[in-house]
Amino acid sequence: MDENARIALERQNPWWFGKEFETGINRLQSHPRLRRYMEAGEILLLVGARRTGKSTLVYQIIKDLLQRGTPPEAILFVNLDEPLFQSRSKDPAHLTGLINHHLAQHSQELRFYVFLDEIQSQYYWVQAVKTLHDVRKDIKIVLTDSTSTLLQSEISTKLSGRYFHITVYPLSFAEYLNFKHVRRPTTIEMIRHFGDYLEYGAFPRVVLEDDRDLKRKILKNYFQTIYLKDIIYPNNIRNNKDVFDLLYFAISNVGKSFSYSSIGKTLGIASETVKEYLWYAESSYLLYTLTKYDVSVKKQIANPKKLYCLDTGLVNSVSFKFSENRGRLLENLVCTVLRRENKEIYYHKGNYECDFLIRDGLKVTCALQVTLSLQDDATRKREMRGLLEAMKAHNLDKGTIISEKESDVLAMGDKTIRIDPIYKWLRSDMGGVRN
């Protein structure tokens, strides 16, 4: 190993020298599978959008290992975004050489932990990781990745059966309150903090920033980083304007149904190009596509879809005015929460529409409608009709309407509709029960 690489690794592994390192506010308790997966022999993948806290979680895992008596030299962390390592990313022997050199220097250790941050920066990482995992059973490998493209194309074939993965999202509302040092919040506190949570989103750095103007600027920087580093550059896209226009349109229209052809006509882009660019955006975890529920998979694919964004703060900073679109932001937030909980979700569309269906196995088990308020009669009738139609279509006795502040329980014949304020519904993140 040359001197520059050694210096870079020493800078990235301060625990080798007994030095302190920043671990941020602990989120390990919000990811109970982490400890279980760390004790398993399989490779662990932490995936998710940039700036959601994957690297910080890795530092927290490392601190936990050290506190439980793991020798510092048995832990190797490599940030592959390091310019020196990036300059050697196309060298097939580079990654393997870094790891093997450290293992050889500390061969007395009985078990090693190897953390490879931003693994997608290396061209030959799959081969290096697969070989290391298959040959050295005394090594636990943890990877982080900011796009799902590599996972979909290479891990599914070459690392099949050898890994577990966890998707890291922006903060849940419970984590947000923890970051704000709010314990046992009153209803007034919940409402006040939820307003900021919805408006500025839940990226950890943004939550910790008090200056509201800086929050917006940070969010715009995050969008630009994802747009360039995870969509434009890795996919060699030359027509940046079309991509930007498409992302702006998508983020400005969260929760609205679309087809690739309809977006293409609006923006003057070929429908296949729209499909391709949206796939890149989904692979970067920036956008989610929701399909209409149908027992026929072919029809699900053909039906109009809906788009939602990773974070309401991004929606708010990139596109429309917050006060004018609060209802759609609520809907976007609910979608993110359901995805964080690994729910299989769809939307319902018959004569009327219901925002979310949750399927468990082969059966739809829950119907959710999201609206800012039910005070307007026309809105109340529309939301009720859509929810009741979905409940009847799937033989559900209970349904839920999530509003901003309203609460009630309604009996509609043999059906029960529960109206929950969003902050109460989110309490499932804090030990409550999600219906």
C-alpha cells in the first residue's frame, strides 16, 4: 500500500489511534434489524438516498462494536468517495488490495468488520466483495450505496443469497422529535413540530439547522447532488434540461395520476425517454412510483401511475408553494411512512379514488384516504365515497381517513371509518398501534 492510501485510511479510521469520532444522534434504536443483521454471517447493505444518514449509522455501528470490546484494528472503514480512491476506481485490484493489506497487518484478530461506504464508486466491487465473503468467513462486510441500480443489476445475480439489506430513509416523526430533544410531547407541541416536519422534511442535517433560509438552501443542494451524482453522471445523460424538466414536473405533481405518454406530450419528450428517466430517479431513491391495484399484473403495469417524492422538504424547496399544496404534502408523507414500514402499497381507482391500499400476501388489508380537512362538504363526500368504494371492493370492515387535525369515528352501515389527525397516526412510530 502506498503512503497516500495509508494516510487516507488513517484519516478515515480514527479509532485505530484512540481518537474520538462524530457519531451524531443515535438512530440505532430505530433500526432494530441492524443488530440482528450485524450478528449474521451475510453481507449487510445499507441503501437509500444521499444525506439520509447511512454513513452516520455506520459510525454508530462502529461505536457500538468498540463499546462491546471489539479491537479497534479489527474494524476497517473505507469511504470510497475519497478522491484518491475514486481515481483508482477502475483498477480491478484496488479495493481488494486495500482490504487484504489491512487484514495481513492484523492477522492476529479473530474477527474483522469491513465497512465500505458509497460502494457504487468502484467498478469491480461485486467481484471483490463476493470473493472476500466466500473465502473469509471471519469477516463481516457492511456496504452503503446511494443508488439501487447496481443492486438490481449485479447483486441479484452474483451475490444472491449472500446479503440482507436495509433502506435508510429520512427521519421518522419519532426520530425528528428525538433530534429536537422533545420528550413526551403535548398535543400542542406535536402540532407545532409536525408543521416544521412537513414543511422542511426530515433529512437529519436539515432538522438540526435552525435557520429556515439555510434549510431551504440545503434542500436545494441535496436535490442538485442527487440529480447530478446519481442520475446525470452515472447514466451518461447529455440532455440535462429534459431530465430537470421531468423531475421538476414530477415533484410538482406528487399524488396525481399520470402515464408516460401524457408526461411526454406535456414536456415534449418521448414516452420511452420519460420511462427511462423516471426509472433513474427511482433508482436514486428520489421518487417512488405507485400503481393502481388490480388482480392482473399486466393491467397494473398498463394502468396510470402516481409519483411521490422521498421527502416533503424536497418537494417544498424544489417546486410549489407550501401553503397552497399542504394536502398533497400530507399524502406524500403518508406514502413515505408506509414505504419505510415496508408495506406493499397501491392506490384504488373505480368510480371514485382511494389514496392507499395496503396488501399483505394476496389480500388487501387496509384502505387509507388522506386529506387536509373534511370541513368542506364536497371534499367530505369525495373522500368518503372513495374510501367506502375501496372498502367494499376488498371486503374491509374498517377504513381510515388521515387529516391534518380532525378526529372522529363514523359508523357507515356495517362499515367503520376512523378519522385520525396525522400527528396521531404517526404515533405508531412512537410505540402506538397502526390500524
